Amino acid sequence: MKKIMLAFTVLLTLGLTACSSNGSDDGSEEATYRYRGEVVFSSYTTDGLKLTIRKNDCDASQETSDVVILRSAYDSNIVVGACVQVSTSDEGTIVTNISRSKSRSSLSRTGEY
């Protein structure tokens, strides 16, 4: 009887865990993907970064592509030559560096190094 109760408890716990991880309880909407591009020029202004982005899907071999100028919050990871993903959300335009891989070193993930 104890084994059956233990098995039932484990299954119930797994079921509740799976259900709780699927939902988004905070009510915030996720960012909507717009395009990828390469940062051509970046300048710091008083209200953040002024970025010039070439909409070439991070493919430098494309001959013609649109150029977009936008403002973003300061982020030291966004540098000239970086491949970025531009998306929109309720907070505005979000620019994320996708050319930089996550480090496997645990020291670099602590924020101290």
C-alpha cells in the first residue's frame, strides 16, 4: 500500500509540475520577432544607443539590403559587427546580440568576471 501511495504521489507531483511550467502567470506578452541584421554603426547618446542596422539576416554576402536607424537602451554586448535580432514588445523595440555565444565557464556567469 505504501508503494502505491508513493507512486501516486510521484505521478501527481510530476503532473502538477508539468502543468505549472506551461502557463505564463505574469500576464506579460513575449516579444515578437521582426528581423535580424548586422550592426554597422553605433553611437552613444544621452538616452541610450543610436544603432544603424543592416537588415541582411546576418549574411554579409547579400549585395543589397535595407538600413534601419533606431534607438535602444545601452547594452555593452551590442557592438559594431554584431549580429542582432530586433523584436518588439509592449515595452518597445528590443535589440538582442545573437552572434555572441554563451560562455561555458561558470566564472563568467557569476557576473563578477
